[in-house]
Amino acid sequence: MVKIDGDKVRKFRESLELTQLYLATAVGVTTDTISRWENRRYPTIKKENALKLAEALDVSLEEILKNHEAESQEEGIKEEQQETDDVDENRLARIFTIRPLSVLTLVCVVIISGALWWSFFGHETINIRAHRFLPPHVAPGLPFPVIISVETDHVGSLSLILRESVPQECTPIEGDPAFTAIDEKTGDLKWIYQTDMQKITFCYLATINPGAGLEKELQFEGTVTVRKGRSTTTPIKGPNTLRLSPLHWADANGDKKIDDEEILTVYDELGKMKDINFGIEQIEDIWSGNGYRWDEKTKKFVVMP
Amino acid sequence: MFNPKTSGNLAFFVGTLLLTILPMQVCAGNLVSAKYITSEGQKIVMELRIQSPAPNTVIVIQHLPKGTGIMRSDPRFDKYNPKRCEAKWLLKKVKPGTFRISMEITGSVKAGDVRGEVRYKDPSTGRMSKIYVSP
């Protein structure tokens, strides 16, 4: 650090008809700094700045130093800092370090707040309802239908995943729409479906292994997951227990007949299964006739004429 | 406390409300209506009027006097119980509009001897509805 003579600096500059801006540019400081150097009697500045200043004024360093004295020692540096170009450097430091840091922090806070808001409130909440139609009973070895109706209030395109966990004794035969996947180990069913309809019906035909014991109760469970931004998973409601018995699945009240209400239910519910043969001919035969009986030998129903 | 004036107003309000709502409920349930076009002699014709949203399937029941059989019908009946003298039609994939069932019977009947019944499930509620048809 050196002490310069401000008055000399001004005189040299004015004699050369230089502006403070020119000096500031040549030294690499602001015009305010040059002004301050000139207005103070003996400001202390960095030696490298003093050298640049002398070069710009086309004089030797000694000519602008206080009384041509050699550079001073570091004593007094701290107390002079407020008066010297360090003040400018600190200010610059504030501008380029502190402010950007504040701005960066603010930006981060805004981004994180936005992300949190988006994750909690930014997505549309989709209401979805799923209901399973499952017969109350079924005879082992004979196919039976399961229908899952999915309804939503959402208008527009929607992707959903329907998972149906079937009991071990159950073997799925075919689905409408076709199954996207069947788990080889568990036999669980999965549909991945994209639709713009508010009501979708998934149907499948399955059978219970002929060796399964009568009166056994089997459990079905499933969920529907909708993905539109955030995922929403809903359990499939409705009947989920299937009892094994020598009764036709369409004979809901188990009186070994299919009455008018039962056949209307079959048509209302299973009319949705357009491409699956769930044995409607036999159901109509039973309805038209006088009931049915279970033949233990053939493991089939016999229609009573 | 009981206030005759207020109670009278309330009763009037409830009565008016019921008179307004009840016919609406009846209308809402009348998805299917039926009447006999012909119900005497050897030919019986029943006309069904189906409104939207139409039930998926409709069962029509024709009760006949004892000892009476059906020679032919259009459409063909799906079930006939000779003990009850009762014929049934299972009408599938029903659409809104008018639908006629005609039949020729053995013997001759008087207008008051036949009666019909229509059964269907309301598509919006899933409840079974029954309507009775008389000449």
C-alpha cells in the first residue's frame, strides 16, 4: 500500500486534460474512487493501482506519492480501508457476492415452495369409484363372470391401472378388455387402460379348480389407480366373497331356479360382456324351464324341463 | 309451542311439495308403459311404449284364462307354463319406441279375461319395476 498525493494527481490529470472517467478506466476503479483520491490529501491505495495511475498520468510512481516518499508499511491499513479503494472493492463484493447469494436463496425458496404447493395442491384430484359384480356362489369347474365398473367425474383422457387379486383356486379364462398381464405365480390380473370415457367396464370369465372343496369361501380384492399427474388409488368395492356350492352363479337366491329378476340382472350386468360367452343359453334354458339340479358325476347342471 | 297459523302454513307447504314431487316420481318410473290394442276374441295385441333410457331387457307376461293355449305369437314367446296359462317373452336389447306383441289363442276370450304384466330393471337405479296391464 502506498500513500499518494491527491492534489498532485488532480493537477497531473488536468494538465493532460484527462477526465476522471479516463483515469478510472485506466486504473480499473470507479470515477467516484478517482474523485475521492483527488479530494483527499493523502489517500492510501494499493501499489498496483498507484502504478497504473502513474502510468496513465505519464509520470513516475514517485511523482504522485506523498512527498515522494516510498511506499508505506502495512500499518494503518485497517483504519484506512474505509477511505481507500478497498471500500469500493467491498462494495463490489457486496454487489457480486452478497446480493447474488440473496437472489439465489430467494429463487431457491420460491422454487421449493412452488414444488411443495404443486405436489400438494397443484394436481387435479380425481374422484374415482370402482364396484365389483361377483356372484354369491359358483360351482367348482364351471365358468363364472366378474364385472368391475369404474366411474369417474373426470372429463378427458385418463390412464388407469386395475389390479384384481384372485384366489389361488381361481383360474382366469378371458377378459374384456383383454388382460394386460396375468401374474404367473399368483394369477393376479392387471389392466392398463387409457380412456376418455367416464364409465368403463372390465369383465372377466374365470373358473374355480374342480378339486376345490364345496362350501369354501374365496376372497377377491382389487384396486384402481388413476394417473393424471399424481396417482390416486381406490379399492374396488362391492361383493368380494365367492362361496363354492352346487348352485348356478346366476341363481342368486339359491332356490335352484332362475327367476325373472335374476335373469334381468344377468342381462343388465352381463350385457356389458359382449365378447365373452358366459353361458347365457343355459341360463335362459333354466329360466324357461322348471329349474336345475347339480349332477355330481358330470359336474354339470341339468335343466329341469 | 303449537301455533295453529304456523302449522297451517307448514301443512300447506308440505302438501304442495308432495303434490309437486309425487307426480315427478311416477313419471320418472314410467320408462315402460303398456296397453292392449286388442284383447277380445282369438287375437290379443299388446303395445309397449319404451322411453329413454331404455331398460336393457324387458320381460312381458301374458296371463290367459284356464284352458287357453297360444297357437302362435309374434315374436315367439320364450316360456309357457300350461298350469298357470302364462306366456313370457324375454325382450333383449330393447330400444326406445313402440313395440307390439301379438298372439293367436285357442278359443275365444272376453276383454276382461286377459291381463298382462311387464317387468324390467330401471337402468338408473337397478331396481325391479313391475307394471300391470289390463284391457
